[in-house]
Amino acid sequence: MRTRIVLSLLLVTAVIGPAAAQNAERGGLRTETMERMSSQGDPNLVWNLIGLLGLLGLLGFRQGHPDDSYHPAPLE
């Protein structure tokens, strides 16, 4: 039963066309997104580097091992 539901949902999503397939020439005006996509340069690199820096900053929140501060005394 569950497989049938999953398969039917997959079939329905495959049949429905994406919103990007709609006619983009409506009104004859270019949208801000269209302008941004056609512009020169690649701003994604900057945002990817900022995101990478943020992810590296999250490494500071890791939990350390509970015995990290324990330093055994040498045998006497």
C-alpha cells in the first residue's frame, strides 16, 4: 500500500510541469531575476566562500572529549 502511494506521488510530480516551463515573455518586460541571470560575472563564488567561512566557524562549537583537560601525572 505504501509503495503504491509513493509511486503515485512520483507519477503525479513527473506529470506536473515545473513553473519554469511557463511562458516567460508575458508582458515583454524582463524581471529582476532575468536581469541578474544575464549579467556578467559570477556572484555565486563570493557567496560560496562566505558560506564556507561560516561552516568553518561552526567547527568551534564542537564538543570536546570529556577527558581533554585530564593530563595524567608521570609515574614516580
